[in-house]
Amino acid sequence: LYPDGGHNPHKKRLDTFYPKVKAFYERTLGKAPAPSLVQYAVALDHMAGISRGADDIEIETDVAFAEKAVCKADVYYHKSGGPRPAIITVHGSGGDKSRQDEMALKFASWGYVAVPVNYGSGSDVADSVKWLRENSKKYGVDPDHIGLWGFSRGGASSIIAALKAKSGQEVQAAVIVSGGTAGGAKLVHEGAPPFHLFAAKDDRNVNPKGSEMMRDALKKSGVDVVLTMYPDGGHNPHKKRLDEFYAEVKAFYARTLGAGPAALAESPEETVV
């Protein structure tokens, strides 16, 4: 029984949490066979992008960012080196912010402050932006460099937040995965933030034409936009190609928010793979 940590008490003490879990399963289920050297090397390579810099990351959980009970955030921030750009991550239907843990750690390892949120609507996402800007000093955030990352319904809500932002709610970049919609395309206007859209031609949950309509509307309005359209992968096309997906996301945020690898001189061309 932990003295604090709210609904996710283990996140504050992972170094002691995992050994206890491992010991319990070994006692009740037996030890799992040790991985081969090849399997171990592959696992280390996959995790390297998440674990680098983890010693510098603090996690504050279940922080209220608005009056609605659902509006809670986890904040992955750095002990030093601020102010830093920040990325708010917005989960899809049927989930909550805990499903963004790996993504948040990935973004934090790239040098960003990462903020997974629970929400009910696009206006809640916009409120999270305003809250983060108002608390930028506490978490070492550059208030003028805040981006969104949204998947599925979270992508559609992020589009609304980005395109209908009021004063203090503005974002400087948005990555939308399987969330582009015709309704979102109708909200596009000049001066909108840069977008990188990801979709798959065989998505049966969200019509990929919505992302194409978003791309066309943004281009027509003179907005910086990239569309990566995958041939397959359904509603989660990035999971089949994580290395290239993360590389594109990292380059986009570096160019628009200013952290990570060296900024690119020009907007990358649209990608169809």
C-alpha cells in the first residue's frame, strides 16, 4: 500500500514496483525462460529510444487541468534544461491517458515535456493547452512551443482544439493518426498550425479520405501540412512500421517545435508508402 501516487501509484516508483511484480509471478507461475542474445539485443534496441534520458524525467499523475472530473493529465517533465517544447497526447475511443504512457516516455526521451490527458471533447483538449501554458514555469515548458498528438477520436478532438483555439489555447503543431475527418477539413483556416497526418488506405474505422480532405483544405489555405498515407495497417497503421513512423514524427516536431534533431530547411514532401 503506497502512501501516495493516486490511481497510478507505481509510476512514481517503477524501480521497486517491477521487482516486486517479477518476484510474485516467478513464485506463482515459475521463471520464464531467459531470452536469447538476439532477442535481448532486439529488445534493447527497441527500448533505447524510450529509456535514454529517463533518469532526468519526473512524472506527476492525475493533475486536474479543468473543472470537469474527466479532465486529468499526467505530466512527464524534466528536472533541468528548460524551458522545453511540450506535446499533449490525446488517446482514442475506449481508452484513457494510461494508453499513452509509452508515447509520453518516447517524447520525453526526445527532450520534450509530454502530457497525456483524459478528456471528453475537443474543448477539453483546448483547455489542457491553456492550463499547460499557465503552468509552464512549474513544468519547464516553453509556452510558445506546444504541440498535439492525437489518435483516432483523440485525433479528431485535437483537430478541433487546434483549429478552433481561443486566445491562450493556440498550439504550434499537430500530429494526427487515423483521425482526419471531413468535419475537420471544414474548420481549416489561414494561419492554422502545421499538421502531419497519418492514415491507411484500408482503415475501416475512420475513412482515410477524411485525411486527404484535411490535407487538401490545409494546402489550399497555405498551411504547412504533410500526409503519410500507408497502403495497409488498418486503424493502427503505425504499429507495423514504428521505426519509420517515429522518425517522421520526430522530424516534424523538431521542425515545428524546435527540439530533437536539427531543424529541416523545408517542409518534407507528402509521403505515400
